Amino acid sequence: MRGLVRTVLSAFGCEWIFEAATAQHCLATLRQEPIDLIIMDWKMSPVDGLTLVRMLRSQEKSPCPFVPIIMLTAYTETSKVREARDAGVTEFMAKPFASDSLYLRIQTIVNRPRSFVRTKEFFGPDRRRLKPKDYEGPERREDEYQTA
């Protein structure tokens, strides 16, 4: 799958693509290279992708806590999507994937970046994508939470 993603990214014009087979290799690469985006699978070993996301979002331990993360996985149950979102994943994609879908996710990350939110239990991109136009209540993002 990493080879396929590499081929698709190369076709998009990406020149610097780094692969990491493990969470430790990913963290080591992040400490040495300026990484703009991470595409990862949930199923990794010995540390799974969700644990890696949590490690990356941990500001005390992560070399790059604000890096956008696309979770590309076969785990597509609603509970898994929510769990990934709540861990700090920026975008979620199901396998198998279409190259145009990946392109749209990357385009969204670049053209409409989401601010990061910090609460007692969460640090990551704002999980809310839509703001209802008819909403007139307090703005929790500004009133109750500290944003990064």
C-alpha cells in the first residue's frame, strides 16, 4: 500500500516522499525532515496507527504536533472513524482509495486548514467542519476552549 500511495503522490507532483514502516521510524523521520503531511494506516505493528496519532499530537513528546494526518485504512466502521477523529486525525479515507479522493483530501488540508483545539482531553484539528448558519448560541470554540 505504501508503494501505491507513493506512486499516486508522485503523479501529483510530490517530490519528497518518505516512507516509514513503523511508528518509531516515523518519529525519527519527523525529527530529521520537514514533513508537511502524513498518510498512515491504522493497522501497523508493533504500535498501531491510532497510537501513533496520539503520540504525534502529544506536544511534550512529538517533534511535529501540528502536522496534518490522513488516516487511510480498511477500518471504516463509524466507531473507528470517530475514534480516529477524536485522536486527532485530520482526514479519514477508506481503502481501497481512488487517487482523486486522496487529491481532494490533500487539497482540503492545504486550502482550508482547520485550526487546532486544545482541551483537557483533546489536542488536534477542530473536529467540527460545519457551523450552522441559523445557530445563535454561544461560540464554544471561543468561549470555552483555548485554541492553538
